Amino acid sequence: AEGDATWSARTDAAGAAILEGFAPGPLFVQVTREGGITSMHGPFEVSKSARRSVISVEVLTGATVDVVLRDPARVSLGATVVWLTAQEVEGVQYGERAVANLDAEGRAQFPGVPPGAWEAAVVAREGEDECPLLWRRIDVPASGVVECELALAGATTVRGVVQSSRPIPTSAVVSLLPRGGGVSRAAFVREGRFEIAGVGPGAYLVSTNYWDELAGKTLFGFAELEVAPNEAAREVTLNPAPSR
């Protein structure tokens, strides 16, 4: 609508809602589903001569996504919530996110998820800082139930150091990204160190990036890692620097 004005209303059992007081001109309709996922529709035109305008928006029922954290005791006790984040979903902005709490059995459910590519992540919180401990990309169909399993893949512990002469923010994390796809991992950086347990064999990209207040720049650090079967532990060193 004109300017930054917004109107809101709940739909009834038939999916209808009445909104009043619009000025003539274009407007967009944002639909928020149960679970917090929103989609944008429009623009629609409100006529100067019409006293009443009927706008029809097609919203797919969507699927139910069940995220299951296998053996939650092996993952950080800080894992309390699950993010479901849009990647490639028609009508839903990239990065749009729904949040659900993990229950005692390590499960979280998201109803009415539109079809497309999403990313499911189990997240740890420490104060205002958040770290996705495990995450993976999933394809959601137009209907039905999708189970997304997030589990530790092995027995190797990856430990490492983030080397910096300046303070590292508490929000900094190190990510472990499998080169062949699958479940990605991450951990907070604390006192310049990080540790990720339960890593399976394979090739990984180890990375970090964070904002350096003193330099006024984002610093990036990368390393390649190959984990062999039956390795107990691996050490990695990252040396963050501004991108070139």
C-alpha cells in the first residue's frame, strides 16, 4: 500500500480475511503460515472507483517437515532449537526462517512448509550468540510428511586454533563442510579454539568468518581437511585475514 502503512487480519476457516481503509494504488499481500513461514504475493491494484476489492491469493497447503536429531546426548547440550531456512522456494524470500523447539526426544515439527529447497539446522545458543551445530539441505514436496535426520557421522574429533592477534568475537564459529555433501557441522570459537566431535571420514572444508571491529573488516579463514577412517582426532589451524 501507499507509503509504509500495513494492515493485518487473521483468516477465517474458509481462508478469507477482511481489511479496510486502503488508499488506491498497488499493494502486496504477505501470508504468514502456522509455524511462522511467510510468503509475499502481488502487486495487486486497488481501484479508485471500487468500494470493495477482492484479492485472491493461492497458498499451497505445503508439507510437514519433521526434523529428528539422532542421539541428541552426543551433541552439545546447548542445542535447543531448530531452524528451517528457505533456500530456493517460490514466493518465499531467501533466508526466510521458521523456528521450533526441540522436544525431549530430539524432534521438532514444521507444518505447512511450501515446496522447494530448505535448510534444516539444529542450533545452540549461548546468551545472544547462536551456532548451527548440524545442518543439511532438504527438498520439500507440495504435500505429505518429510523426515529430515540430523546425526553425527563418525567418531573423529576435529580440534583447532583460530590464530589472531586481536580479540575474536564470541559470535565467531568454525564450520566443517563436507565436500561430498551431507550434514555440515559447526562450533563456537572460545579463547581461540574450537572442537567438533563425531566427524566421519571424508574431505571437508574448514572455514570461519567474522567481523573485526578494530580492522573494520570481515576476516576469512579456510583450510582443507581429510579425515581417514578410525582416526581419533585431527588438528586444524585457521589464520583469518581480509578477503583480497
